[in-house]
Amino acid sequence: MAEEYLERLSALIEKAASGKIKNSLKCKHFFSGAAAYAKGRICMSLTPVGFAIKLPEESRNTLSKERGAKPLRYFPKGPIKKDYVILPKAVLNDIKALRNWVRVSVEYVVSLPLPAKGIRK
């Protein structure tokens, strides 16, 4: 089942990204779905709950208010993944809008500081 999500996410990236954005993305298996990584950092996922994308707060708010994006929650009573929204089908079917949001996500994710690998004493 995860293979299907990996194939679908790869196809979505193929049509929604171009140039250096596309070249910076790598798709891998992710729990029961697939995820796209930019410079080793997760920025998008495709799972049974939908296509989720990591965005800055202002962008998430815009998508939620204007396009009906929902917060990402992998399980019904699980925690909300605060930096992610699930894109509605209207955005997924609007290639121009989708390309814009993929670009915003990649640029945002690569601008974030690298997570600490561990603290040494």
C-alpha cells in the first residue's frame, strides 16, 4: 500500500515542481504513505489522510481561510501537526496554485535551521 502512495507522490511532484525545486526533492516511504524531502527535511506527505504540505504560519492561514485547507492529523485523536495543512482537491487540481504552494513549502523548509542531532556533554 505504501508503494502506491510513493508512486502517486512522485507523479504529483513531477507535475507540480520544476527546475531546481524538482531537483531538490526526494520521495521516500513514510509510515503508511510517502513523503517528499528537500535537503533531507520533510516538506510534504501523501498518506491515507491526504496530501499534506509544510508551510509558514501565514501561508497555512491563507490556505485554511481562502481554500479550505485542514490541519494535518494522522490519526483521529492524534496530535495536530502544527506546521502542516492538508490541501483540498481544488488546490490539487489547480496546477498553477499547486506549483506555487510546493515552491513556498520547499523554500520555507530549506530556510529552517537544521534540527539538533543530539546534545553532547
